[in-house]
Amino acid sequence: MKMKNILKYFIVGGAAVTMLSSCDLNLLPTTSIAYEEGSELFLNENDVAAFQNGVMASYRALQYGVYTQTTEVQCDGFNATIDYGNNYGAVHRCDNSFTPGEYDTEDMWENHYYAIKNYNIAIANADNVKEDLKASASVLKGIALFCRASSYITLTRHFANAYNPSSAATDLSVPLVLKYDQLEKPARATVKAVYDQIIADLEEAETLLANVPGQVRSQLPTVDAVRALKARYYLDVQDYTNAAEAAESVISSAAGYKLASTPEEMVAEYTNDAGTEPIVQLYASIAEGTRGNTIFTQVGNDDTVGKYFQPYFIPSSLLVNAYDASDLRFTNWFTNSLYPIKMSGAYYEGVYVFTKYLDNPALHSGSIETGAHAAKPLLISEMYLIAAEAYAKAGNASAAQNVLNQLQAARKAVNTTGTMDNIKKEWFRETVGEGLRLASIKRWGDGLAVRAEQPGVQNIIMTGEYYNQRALSADSHFLNWPVPSYEIKLNANLVQNPGYTAE
């Protein structure tokens, strides 16, 4: 190998697998290969498998934790507690401290581009293989295209305006990086260009993964996963006919995805990671660790009172009051009686805590819940919501009501008509914690409501105009996150979103 190539490229050993947590397939190569553009990178099946592990490890690393919690606590479903320690503070407050140097939003940008680099290497080299590797390499390419499309949907939803047919060709989104080149300094592409690339990636991925059928709780992207992501794309770009069609194709898939509709099924789904809703459910183990959404529970133990919650954020009254009393989501995802809340050394009873991500007991040792779960980036419930919204936007009220009622009936919620107001409420109730609310608010052209608090919690939450009194108008610049200042420092071709100043 030429030393200049080793210095130029830092991807080694089958696409950065050694830099990322691996799956449990024991396929890491024992030798390393320096990456050189145009070289034959996949020499055997072990190389292809190792790259696939690396791609999936990159995708898995972008689920839960900062990647969903940041978005959730910016919105109107949660109040910061007095012990929140300024975690996600700037984003939650949306005040002058929310700057381009905010590390939580910077993580979203930087780590998605880090993963895109890995996806691009796999995509660029998957066709340059010997005949006996073409089948497995094409599947790898399909997976990498799916993952790249997923990252670009996430990035444009957070850092750019929602897709508007009249301005998408000029509104700025994020840079399109489709080839690994450390020296490139790309400018921001338009919203239209980013979405055009997303659908191009998904169309090719659907072809390449055509023989990878959907499977409940699949650990790898399947053709159903591609179609689910296409449903998100079509909804975003206001192609309601195709959005409904893509969502319905996954709902009716031979894989047999099924909404949890009993208390036992909700526990299987949202506690034990053994349900029938995931289109994709990523690998998780005690040995490799998991990223959880822990800020809503933070379980501790005291010799006197036993276990307690010490959450950074608790549900707002807007969220708690959104549910019917009989709703399985309310009884499964919220509690005001399991453990007391501990705040500044005092204990409080009767306060609702959000427990959707409390714990899978099989993923930790000991008796204290750690928030560990297998990440579920695509769930069948979202397909019902996309179909309902698409039908409603297309003016088909009866179809919208039909699919909406299917979801509501499964959750034991009161059936409603298929109006956009009811569909918006169902998005709020169903996807809480999944990091999808900001994208929904922007897609609808809405603002964020005041985070009115639960009754009687004034002593345990932060109060004031930027906390329980905070609301954002639909045109608030905070709904588009700032381009990280570090990125602008490195790349003078990047321009900042309106409303943010250089640090």
C-alpha cells in the first residue's frame, strides 16, 4: 500500500468496523485494508459482511439518546425538572443560549455525516467486485442507500425548512455529500435537491433489496423498511397519493406487522422488545450496551424508600391530558404510582413520569432499570398515521377516518373522525419519545403550544417564560436548528440559518 493513501484515508479494516460497535456476527477481519477510491475493496465474503456490520453499526449509533431526546424536549410535551442540570437546556428553553455552538444539535449534524461517510464508501465500492460477490455486495449497497436516505431525511427535517413546493428549489437544506472526500467543502444544497437524492437512494435501494422481504423485528433494512421510509418521504414532499400507497403497502405486508392491542402485547412491545410492531428493530445486548432514552426516568435506589425516579423532564399537562383514560398508551407509557420522584433530596408522590423507555430487564444486570432497549427506528404505527394524514390532505375523509380508527381501536382510544386536528393529536399521542414531533410541527406549519405543567408540580419543575410558559410560533427561527459553528469554521462555503449569529 502507498503511504500517501494510508495518510489520506483513515478508514481501515472493512469500513470503520473497528471504530464502531459491531453486531454479534463475529465477522471482523483479522487483517486491515487501507481505503483507496476506485480500488477493489471487497475481496471476499468476509469483507462484504464486515462492511455490512460497519454500516449497520453506524445506523444503530444514530438511534435514541441525543438523536431523539433533543427534539422531544424542544417541543411541548415535557417540562424540565429542578434537577435537570441544564441537560438539553438551551434547546429546551429556545432562548439566546441556543447558539450554533450547542453541542446537542452539533451531535446530530456531525455524527450523521460521520455515518454518511461510511455509507458512501460502501455504496461507491459495492459494484466493483468479482462475480461471486455481486449478490451480497448489492444487498450491502441497498442497505447503505437506505441508511443514507434515512440520515438525509433526519438532517433536512432538523436543519431546514419543511418542503414547500413553491420554495423548495431555493430554500437551503444541508450539504449533499455523496462521495468520501476529506478535502471537499460542500455548500448547502437546496431542500428540493436533498429530497430528490433521498428518493433516488430509496428507489435504488428498493430494487436492490427486492429479494429481502419484510420481517417483524428485522435487524436489517428490508424492502418493507425502504417502503416505510418512502412513505415518510412522500408525506414530506406532499405527494399524498404515493404516501398513502407506500404506507398501506407496509401495513398489508406479508410480514404480518400488528399493532399491540392488549396490555400484555404492550408490555411485550415496549418493555421486552418482543412485539409485532417493529419494521426494523436493531440488535441489542448487555455486552455491547445500548443507547436509551433515559432522561425521562433516571431510576435510583435509596435504602429507606427503595427505588425512585429522578427525571430531567416530566410530561406536560398537554401530553398527559391528550389521552383517553382507557388508552393503552397512557396506562403503559405513564405512571404516577410506580416509584416516587426524588428532587433536591425530597420525595414527591402522584406525579406522572414518562416510562415508554423505562427498561428491558433482559438488557441489564441488577435490579435497577437502566433505560436499555433495542432501538426501533421504524414502527408500523407510523404507517397508519402517514396513511391517515395523506388521505386527509388528499380530501378523502372516509379513508382517513378508517385507517385512523384502526390505530385508535387497537390502542383502546375513543374513535374520532379523520380530520387533520384529530390526526395531529394522534401523531402526538402515538409517537411521543420517538423524535418525530418537530418534523410534524414544521410539516403542518404549526407552532409549539405552551408547556403548561401537571397540577401540583410547581416545586419540582423549572418555571418562567422559557420553561413552563414557553411557546414557539410557526415562524420561529428556532424550529430550524443552527448549522454548527465548528462546521462553518472548517468550511467557509456553509452559510448559517437565519436568526443565529456567529459566536
